[in-house]
Amino acid sequence: MDDIDFRFMDFKEIVENLILRDNAPNIPEAIDRLFSDIANINRESMVEIQDAQVEEMAVNLWNWAVTKRVGLVISEEQKAKLRHVACKLVCMCGGSAASEESIQRQILMNMKTGKGWVDVGNAVIADQFFQDAMAGLEQLYVNLMQRSSTEVHVTLQKIAVERDLFKVLSYQAEAACARGDFQRASMCALRCKDMLTRFPKMTGYLHVLCYNFGVETHKQNKYEESSFWLSQSYDIGKMDKNSVGPEMLAKVLRLLATAYLDWDGREYYDKALRAINLANKEHLNPAGLFLKMKILLKSEIANEELLEAVMEILHLDMSLDFCLNVAKLLMDHEREAVGFYFMKIICERFKSSENIGKALLLHIDMLLQRKEELLAKEKIEEIILGQQTGRRLTTELVGCLHNILWKKAARSFEVQNYADALNWYCYSLRFYATDQTDLDFAKLRRNMASCYLRLKQFDKAKEAVIEAEQCDPTNIFTQFYVFKVAVLEGNSGRALRAITTLEKLLVPEGPKENKLLADRDSSVMLLGLAAQFALENGQQIVAGKALEYLARYSEDPQQVLTALKCLFRVVLPRVSQMPESESKKEEMGRLLTCLNTAWNLAVQCDKDPVTMREFFILSYKLSQFCPSDQVILIAQKTCLLMAAAVDLEQGRKASTTFEETKLLNRALEQIHKCREIWNLLKETGDFSSDPCETLLLLYEFEVKAKMNDPLLDSFLESVWELPHLESKTFETIASLAVEMPAHYPSIALKALKRALLLYKKKESIDVLRYSNCMHNLINLLVPDGVPSTELCPLEEVWGYFEDALNIIIHTGGYPETEILWLMIKSWNTGICMYGKRKYVSAEKWCGLALRFLDHLGSLKRSYETQVNILYSELVEALDQKKGSLFNEE
């Protein structure tokens, strides 16, 4: 069906194909095309087609949409589109002379099409069809009144029309509500309500419709509109209690009360209370009673009145769970007096219930939250007595009690009231049987051990840890407390075994050997705490092992850096005092491992230069305890070189002169150390390809230049004589010489001259690099088009332009933008000479610009005319200045 011209015959063909080939894969596309083009079809385009044929096609399409849907992927929206197309086709037929049957069909199709659009969320289109249906009903009513018929027949037909009118009005109300047009929706709904006396069977339908409107507007926080719809729903429901039961009426009233409550105004609380009282009168329901309590609490009534409402609940024999929920509600609204009184009555009333434990636990929790700890302890003792006398709590409730007690203990622990925390943990322990052990029991004993340790009761702490280890030996927290107890006892061996176990738990053995534990972060954190604890208690060896593991497993570079620094400070004094032995070799091996770790992390921290520098410096310090072979010297050289580079870079970014000076001095210190190592390294082999010496030279020059070192010139005297320096090195020196805060243009000039000389000495000149170097030199000598005679005379400047022109003439590949730049620079110099009344020089420099112009490529056409005109004007001006040549120097 591609490339179809949507004349009516083509439109008709698509409809027929759609109906006949109902399994075609492009049905959704065909529906969309029909829908988009129905607007272009009118009765005039169907001159050769009779109304009957159009109606038949439309009816067939309608029926197909309704009945041929099995197995087809057609959305509700596409079904609405099909009805839309069919309805439009039908309405094109007959006009004002349409038969009564056609009008009725059109009314029906308009109603159903509009309802379909409402259901898919397009109330705007739906309204058009409802208006058409209303117009059809009016026409039908007029025809009916004009026809001479029996009174009974007319009455029956009028009733049928009014029934359809009722439906259309209800649909219009639905569409208006969807559009947010409350005024129109309410007007249509009230008209329907007025018609219920003639159509009592529609009461239930209109009642539900208004209820749904109330639900939707309540969701949108439109409480005034919601209360209107719910009030109407209740009023309509009362009109026919045979179709609307008391349960439904109560449901409507509860939502109405909720709407008034959410409206959140004191004047609406009374309305909410009246509504909920009426709901409970219609049909008593726990939800209604609970809502009433919420309303009473929101209205802030006195405790005496609130108590009356609570006692009413007890008289109604509500369930234990419901009563407990009411008690929670009271406590949440800070009505402790009523809440505790109610809890007392609940516990007494349901004392023989098998679920009385729920009430006792809630009562305990409430008491603890209100800091009524003595009363809570009394209740706990009652439960413990019940456990001993056969009135045992269920396993689930015992678990809930443990949670309550542990939360209370945790709160006490947080405020460092360890004795109180231990007291609540002890209550929890009393609910464990002598032979009952599980993971929660191990956790309880660990928590108790923590309290004992804080209270300096080490024997009890050790006993608790032993029990925890028996139940849960592979728990990282268990091993951590084993470690702490061992450290406090001075048992280094036991502490080291605990740390080793903790390390093994980080990477479990088995088929998933490479998969780290889910609680890896907790384990790494415990290694850090273990190291700190060991150091605080003078266990250097144990602390060293913890720090070693921390540096190995932590994924936080800062944490690793801190661990390695700490380890370095711990191990260094011991190693330096140890004689040559296996133990010393072992310690040196640990230092070498740390060295490798620091080096690797330094390399990985390329996006964090400050941290990278710290790792390199640490790596250098660690390497000083290794034999000074070539590998170690290379590593030391690299560490210091990288650290100096970072300090120089940070110095460039420094916000204050003090900070910059500090960084530059630190860099200089590392440069000197690095040069010493470099001199030693050169004695071990051939390092002619290593750029270290050049980098040290450049780094030291940058520091001295930026610190305005008075010995800078003497430093450079040796540099100028070095035979191995390349052009790039001299260019870098030139750049650094004028980089703020340094300002040594004469050094920059000398360096650039040497760079150019080296370029020209090469057999094959690098034109691009030469042009860049020449650019920098000329820019230094002729800034802003004004020659700087302080650096060198104008004749020498002219010589550099000539050199550049000579390279351009004899060598290909000179960048055209650079040639253009030289042309503009020489022209501006000529104009500057003209302004100084040095006319011969002016003509000379402007003539040079024309020579550069001749060597432009694609840019020549853009500048040639303009430059030649300017040159002609200049020459003419110079002719008029004859006799002024004495102004030349």
C-alpha cells in the first residue's frame, strides 16, 4: 500500500484490503493512514458512490474493528481510530434527509466512538463525537414530535431518546473530568442526576461514575472537587439502596472523610468527622474506626474525649492487631497518656490470647522510645518469667524482641553509655537457651565483647569472643575482636593469626577464588582499625602486618598512601637496627613489596598528580633501603624526576607567591638529588638515549628563572657549551625564560637563535618546526608590530625575515598561514617606520611584505589586490615626502 494517492477509491481499496486480509502484517500502518486521511475525504469526493455503499463500507469496517480482533496486535487507540473513521463515513451519508434509522445509527456510533476516545485518554476528540451525538438526538426528537403517531408509541420513543441522552451526558461528564473542566463535568452529572427519577436503573451506574471522579480528583489533590463528587456519589447511592449496598456507601463516605482530612483545615475536620460517623453508621468497618481516630487526633481534641473514642473501640470487640495499630497511632501523635492506658487495657483484655506477645513487645518498644526504662524492664522480666512457666513467645516474636533490645543497646552505645548497652544485651542473652547458638548469637556476643572492652573488663570480653568464634569463626568481625583481645593480652602470635585469617577471608578459596567477598569494604576498614589499635597498644610487628594487608587490598589511593607511610615508619627503625639475618631479609622483602605497590599506584594515579607525587616520593624513600644496583638507581631517578615535574606543574598553578616559592624550592631539592643519582647511574652503562640530563637542565632552569636567581647567567654559561642539546631544548628554554613570573627576553633570544642555527645545520630541514621557531623569534623581536631595538638592531631583525624568505623560496612545505603572518608582520613594521618618518625603511619593509605575498598560495587572491593598492598609496605618499630623507638614521 505504498505511494497511494488518497482519493476516495484508493481509500475504499485500503478499507476492503484491511477487512479481507485481516492477517496482514501492516494493519497498524493501514489504520494510521486511514485515520490521518479521513479528514481529506468528504461527500463531494464520492459523487459516483451511493450512500448505501458508503454506509455498507463503514458498517463493515466498524464490525471488523469490533469482532475481528482475535490474534491481532491492535491497540485500544487503533480500535478508537477505526471507529472514528467508520463513524465519519456514516455521518457523511444522508445529510438533513437521513432516515430515522441512519440517525439512530449515527447517534450510537458517535456515542461509542467518543467513549472509545475517552478510554484511551483523548477527551478532546471524544467531545466532538458527543456533540454530534447530542445534535443527532435533538434531530431525532424533533422528527419524533412532528410525526403523527399513537401517544404510547411516542412516549416509548421519547424514553429511548432520553436514555441515550443520559448516556451522552454521562460520557460528556467523563470527558470533561478528564480534561479538568469541573464546571462542565458537574453540570452534566447533575443533569443526569435529575433524570434518575425516570431511569432508576441507572442509579448504580451514576453512583459509581461520581465515585470514580472523586477518586481521580483526590489523587490530583483537588480536595474540593473530590468532596463534591463523593457527596454526589453518596446522595445518588441513597436513592436506590437495592442497587447500592451499605458497604459501598460506607466506602464512599470514608473517602469523603479522607478528602476533608487531607484538605487540612480546621473547618474541614468537623465535616470529616460527620462523614466518618455516618460511614460507620452505614457499615461498621475497622478502616472506618481507624480513620475516625486519625481525624480526632488531627483535630487535637482533649484526652478525655479521645479516651471515650478508644473505649468505644474496645466495646466493639475489634481484633488485637487493630487495637495495637490504634495504640501506635496514639503514640505517634504524642498522646502517651491515652496510648499507655490503652496498652494496659489491651494487655489485660487479651492476656489469654496466643498473640498477647505482640502487645507486650509493642508496649516495651513504646516504653523504651519514651525513656520509661524501668517499666520496660518490668515488662521484659514478665516475658522472661512467662518463658520459664510455659507462656513462651513464638520464635518470630523472640526475634522481634531481640531487635528491640539491640536497638536500645545501640542507642546507649552511641552515647558511650557502655554499661547500659551491656545491660540490654544481657536481657537479649537471657532469651537464648543454653544449647542454642546461631549467627545472631555470635553477633550478640561480639557486641557484648565490644562493651566489655570499653569497660576494661578484658576477661569477660575474652569469654564473649571465644563463644562468638565457636559459632561464627569465618566472620570478619569475629576475627577482629579475636585480634583486639590478643593485642590487649600482648599475645602477638594470636593477633598475627587473627590478622592473617582476616586477610584470607578477603579472598575466599574455592571455585569462585577470584571473586571478592561482598563485605570487602568492611574487611579493609577493619584492617585499618586493627593497625591503629595495634599501634596504640605498642604492637609494632602486628601493626606492620595489618598495614601491609591494608596497602595490598584497599582500593582507595589515599588510604594506601597513608598505610604505606605508616608501614615505612614502623619497619624502618627496626630494620636499621637489625644485624644481617633471615629476619632482616624478610623485613627487606616486605619493604620491597611496599616499594612495588607504591610504584604501581604512582603510575595509576596519572589523573591525580599530587597523589602520584606522594607515591613516587614514598617509593624513592623505600628504595633507599635496597641495594644500589642499576635497577634501583633507575627507579630512584624516575621517582625524583616525576616528583620534580609535579611540583613544577603545581607551582605554575599556585595561587600565591608563597605557595609557588615553596613548590619551586621543593622541586629544586629533588632535582639536585636526582642529578647525584644520575651521575652514579651513568657510571653503570650507556644512557646516551635517556633524556634525564636534558630534563634536569630544563627543570633547574625553570626554577632559577622563576625565582630570579642571580646565578642564572653563570648556570647558563655551561648550558650554551653543551654539545648534545637539540633545537627543541633551546626552544623550551626560550619559552620558560619569558613564562611568568620569569622575564628574560635576552635569554629567550639567545636560545631561539641557537635553535634556528641547529635547524639550518641539518641536512634536511624540518620546515614546520623551523617556521614555528622563527615565529617565536620574530614575535619576541617585533611584538605588536613595533620592533624592539633593545634586544637587537633593526638590521638584524631584517636578516631574520630574509632568512625566513630564503627558506620559503628554496624549500617546499612552509605553512601558508606562517607566510601570511610574516607578510603582515613586515607590512606593519613598514607602517611603523612610516609613522616615525623613516620613509626609506618604510618602503623597504613594505616591499618585503610584497615579496612574501608572492609566495602565498590559495590566500594570495584574498590579499593581493588590497596589499597592492595600499602599497601604491604608500609609494605615492613617499613621493610627496621627498626631501625628508634626512630624517633617516
